[in-house]
Amino acid sequence: MQSPQEILKSVFGYNEFRPFQQEIIEHALANQDGLAIMPTGGGKSICFQIPAILKPDVTLVISPLISLMKDQVDALRANGVETAFYNSSISDAEKQEIYSKAVNSQLKLLYLSPETLVGGIDWLQRIPISMIAIDEAHCVSMWGHDFRPEYQQIGQLRKHFSNVPFMAFTATADKITRSDIIEKLALEHPSTFISSFDRPNLSLAVRSQIPKKQKEKEIVSFIKQRVDEAGIIYCLSRKETESWSNFLNSSGINSRYYHAGLSSQERDAIQDGFINDQYQVICATIAFGMGIDKSNVRWVIHNNLPKNIEGYYQEIGRAGRDGMPSDTILYYNYRDVVLLNDFVQDSEFKDVYHEKINRMLKYAEASTCRRKILLAYFGEHLTEDCGNCDICNDPPAFIDGKIIAQKAISAALRSKEQLGINLMINVLRGAKTIEIFEKNLDKIKTYGAGSEYSFKQWQHFINHLINQGVFEIAYDENLHLKVSDLGKAIVESKQSIQLTEFSEKTTKSTKKKTSDKAGDNEVLSKLKAWRKEIAAKNKVPAYVIFHDATLNQLAQDLPLSINDLADIQGFGKVKIDRFGSDVLGIIKNSSSKISTYEKTLLLHEKGLNLEQIASERGISPQTVMNHLIKLFEEGKPVNLYRFVTEFEVQQIKTIRKKLGNTFQLKPIFDGLSGEIDYGKINAAIAILEKQKKQIN
């Protein structure tokens, strides 16, 4: 039986496991229950797919969405693994065929929805089952960010499959959700595996209180700098998704909107179009994404504050699943908080939900490394700043903020704490608006006291005062600012305060380079075009053929032999057999960085003779021989015995010895009476010299 490491390489094309993958796989192979929490893009699917391949019978995989099942099944089949999904999207004849294969252990994995699973216990009991894997297991918990009632029925399966190990997998779950998953799924003495939540390839940026027109301008500019990069814009409401999509389309950006108000056929069509690169941008509510296994989403933008950190983390995790650098930007304003609190007001768990919203707001308002805050929420701690968030890349400078704070606090107190942010700024700047005159705010002592600062500067300062607890926002009083005890101490000069200096922020990319080695752009372009064509022929998304990370590595490393392809991530045995020759041909024909010698080597490895290589390359056979001899001397895989026999080598050795081991070809040629040509003599000398070095 093959080891998990061998399956990882031969089937999936990877040389090393990611953290915790091997431990989880070995636990599953030992037939134990378990719960694995691994971030999106952390490789959790492999943790049940490799045990399924190694186990003798069928592994059932419970998955919430048809599109997610299809993606994983397509990817496994592309790697040569017998897999199927059983759901409402297939015909009765297909269902019967799949069921027959499952009963006869001709499948390694069978994907089912929770509804199909619970409704079909009788026929499932006739299938020899090795393991049951529950994907997106947070859906079972009321505390999870995407609760689905049908998931709670999965726990009933334990009494029917008491001897079958259950493995649950999710990308995000806090402590209370983890406990709930274990209870609801009736896991027996499970081990819990919590992988690192750090996704260092994701840049993190937050933009606060940005006016709509400016936000539109920023986002259009951001997308147009990424012409070939797919992305998602998350919105709180259906109306916003439609508005954003229409706006982007009018700006020349190919976009679609997605929300629960569309029919299932419309949603499926939009999702398929995005997966297959027909649309660059999807503007969606959080209903979109769980079923997306698209590895090359390069950015995620939140148009509003998310309702909790778990959901936010999973949503940004849909970018950069292949490990390539990707951007995330969160836009928010304080009205988002009002809307989110309204959503949960009637819930029996509203206190918990309010606290989660507040934690999300604290993250957005942070002035320290964002990744540290994000990971700390999940119980993980970075010892150093990440260097890949807006705070790390543009650290705020601090100034003495006492006078600024006193002016703002005074304005609030003198107006009986009836000012929102914008009205307070207008008072401080001495604006001449109808609202100010109607409310007699021009009569208070602080009117115009802060005219030396611009509207944006005051907006920045007040946000920071809110972040530090000087003001509290009355979300139930039209967002009026209330002065805290700290604020009263500052205005009485009993407390000092530091504020961050104002600076204009932009949506520039904070991507980290994954490699300093430049790839061949021509090769990368040709490989992407080839991948798109192959994907269309096979009716699968492009990333099922190869991820962007694989194509980037090919363009960087420029492998020239089948053996070299084994070192490229994503090239398992099946894909080397299916696509290896095509890929090597594209590299050979497209790269300006491959030397003339390497191009000759590639044709030699294909088995072409001297004349064929010369014809293909447009050079003489003698030049081809010179190339091959140089490559042989450099240790490349060149077999010179294809051009000279061992008997001829020994003849040449004897004559050379008589001539004092000369390197001159003419005396050797004459000594052999012209019976062996110069090309063979040259090859023989190279063989003899290498043998001599090996002896010495």
C-alpha cells in the first residue's frame, strides 16, 4: 500500500504536506473521529481525500452546495481518482450508475448534500463505507456564521453508522462553535486539529468613512489595474449588489450580481460563469462563495462592515487559495453598524451577536498590525508585525492630540451631545449650512474653533477619538456622539491623548512578492491560453487543469524534461502523462530565456535523431552534435551512445592512447583510416573523458 506522502506526490503533485495535514490524515487512517479547523486555502480537502484513496471502500463526503461538489469531483477525476457526486443535478440513470459503482466499491469518494444523506439512509447502508467526512461543518452550529438547519440532522447518522469514523472540517470556528459541532455531529472522543489561521499571501487594508463617489472611483481604478484578475465585492444588501454591478458594467468592467433573490438557475449560471472566467467581478451578498473552489480569485472587497470576524475571515479567504499574493480591502462606515445591529435585534442571541459586531468594528478601527488582531481572535499570536497590511506598510505617526480633542469634546458638550460626525465637523470648521443656522449651532463658543483643519482631517481625528473611547456612538440616537468619562477628563486637562497624524490613504496593492525570480511572460501567456482551451474541451474550470501557481512556477523554472516536471507543484503522475508533452512544447517554443542548447536537449529527450533535431532547429547536424556533447559534459541527461557504439568508443580509445591521448580529431580520424566520422570521434572523446574523471 502506498503511503500518504506517495499519494500526495503521485496524485496531487505536491512534495510536502502543509502544517497539520499529515497528522489529520494519519488520524483518519486510524479510524478515529476528529474535527479539523483549517483556513480557506489551507488544504483541508486533501485531509479527507488522501485517506479516502488509501481506504478500501467508499468515503462519503457531505458538502452543502452542488457547485462545490462538482468542483472537487472534477479536480479529483483530473488527477485520476474515481469520484462522483449524487444530487438533484443528475439524471435517474446517472444516479443508478453511481449507486451501482458505490455498492461495488468502484468509487473512492461519493459527495452528497445533507438532505440526500439523511433522506437516503436505507440505500446508504448497502454501500461499504470507510469514512464519513463533513465539509463546512460550522453549518451545523447556531453559533457558526453560516448556520443551515438541515446540517443538524447529520448527527442522526451515528446510530446507523456506529463503526464508521466521522471527520468534520471547517475553515473558521471559535470555541463555542467547535463545541457545538462536536455535540451536534455526535463525534466520539474526537481529536481537534487547529491549523494556523495565518494567510500571509493576503494583504489586509481598511478604508473608513469614504464617500460613495470617492469609493466608486477608487474601486474602478483598483480593478482596472488588474485586468486579468478575478475578484468579489461583498455587500450587505441585494440592492447594493445590483447597484455596484450595474455601475461596474457602465465603467467597462465585466460584472454580475448574485443574491438569494435570484432563481437557483440564475445563481448557478452566474456562479458557473465566474468559475469559468466569463465574468471578472461578482458583486454579491454573503450567499455567494461557499461553493466556490476557484483558486485564482485575486482580490476581495467588502463594501460594508461584515457582521463577525469568522464570516469576514472566510470571505477574504476566497482570495488567493493557490497561495499567490492577493488583495483584500474593507470599506465601512458607522451606519453599517446600525444596520447590522438592527438585523440581530430580535434574535434571542442578540447579546452575542452585538459583541461579535463590536469585535469586527474594533478590528476595522485598529491602528496596529491587523493580522495580529485577526489571528488573536482565533487564539493565535504573531510575535512580529506582519508587514503585509495597510498599518504595517504605512505606520501612523502620532501627534499630541489634546487641543484637537478638547475642541471636539467641547463642541459635543455645548450642543448637548446632539451632533453626528459630519455635523460636528461642520460646526468645528465654521461651515455656513442651513442645518447649523436652524439649530443655532453658529452661536456656540466652539463654532469655527477648528477651521485650520480640512473636513477630511477632522473626519480622521474624530474617528480616532472614537477608536480610543473618547466618544461613544449612540447607535440608537441617529449616531450622535456622546462624551465618555475619558473625554470629560481630557476636556478638564486631567488626561493627555495621542492621535495619529492625518495622511491620504489609497487602495494601492500591498502584495508581497512570493519570489524574486522573474517568470517568462510570453510562456505564461501561452500556458494560460493553452489551459483555457483544454479546460473548454474538458468542460471544467481552468483551475481544475492547473492552478495559477503551477503556471507561474512553470514560467519561472522553465522545465525542459519530463523529469523536471515532477518538481513543479500540481504535477502528479496523471497530469504529467496527460499534459507533460504539451507543456514542455509550449515552453520550448515560446521562451526567449531558454538557451539554444536547452532547446536541443528537449528534442533529444523526445527521441529525435541528429537529422530530425537539425531540421526542427534549422541548424546543421554537426552543430546539434556539438550542443549534445556540451550538455553531456555539463551533466545533462544526454545519451551519447545513441550516436556511437561501445565498440567504436574502444577503438577510438586505443588510437588516442597511441597518440598520447590527443584531443585533435584529424590524427584520430586518419588512424582509423577514415572509417569513423568526426562526430562519433567527438562523442567518444567526451565519453572517455567523463569516465576518466569518475575514476579519478
